[in-house]
Amino acid sequence: MKRVTVTWNPARGTFVALGARPNQPIEMAAPTEDRSLHAISPSETLLAAVGGCSGWDVVEILRKARQPVTGVEVRVDGEQRTEAPWAYTRVRVTYVVCGRGVDRAAVERAVRLSNDKYCSVIATIRGVAEVETVIELRDDDGEGCEPLLAGVGEA
């Protein structure tokens, strides 16, 4: 069984989630339109979990297929009901895959396997929300993939 502990920080007005890696907290703000809080909302965290879960699947499947992938970005857009509890009704997952000569069929297979077989987060939301996937391939010519890497890993 996995456990995540979520603790309220009244001084910041946020909750902090800690999982198996205690030095990697996730700070979550109230699900409001107040953008002055510099934290992700809980419902955005769910979309991030979709992207992280499926993104790792796709990267690993493409590595095993020996595809020359140099970058992967997963954009997750969610539409929510207008009334409480504001459940997601539709989630669009866009995979932007970079590399010189990456085979589209291999990417389509990796995305399909992630969505249908491996990603536990997508499997969990599928019963509530319609999940749509889009694939964008970019040839890594030194420029087409640079925006994917901007700011990644910087603190």
C-alpha cells in the first residue's frame, strides 16, 4: 500500500504532500482563482499525475524500442463540471515527442500501451472522464525541441 501524507500549513495557506520521498514535497494551494499563491491546486495535481504517470510509461517504452528520443513533454488539459464536486469530464493528453527519426508508429504504440495497460492514474480517471490523446512529433534539429527543455529541473 502506498501512502501520501498531506499537512496544512496555516502560515502559507497551503497543504504540503509528502510521499515515499520526504525531501520532495508538493505544495498545493486552495482551488481558487487567487494566483498570488505560488502552488498548484489539488485538481491540477491530478492532471500532473496523469502527465507524469503516462509520460514515464511512454519514455520507457520508447527506450526499450530503441527510439532516438531526446525530449518528451506531456500537456494535460482537463474540463470540469460547473457544479460541485467539479469532477473532470474530459481530459486531453498531448504528447510532444522529440528526436531525430523517431518512428510515429512506435510513439503511437507507446501511448496506446500507457493509456490502455500501464498508467494507473489514467485507469483511475477513465471511469469518470473521457480521455483523449494527441501526439505531436518534432524532429530534433537542434531548435524544434529546445522549448521543451527550458526551465526543466531548475529550482
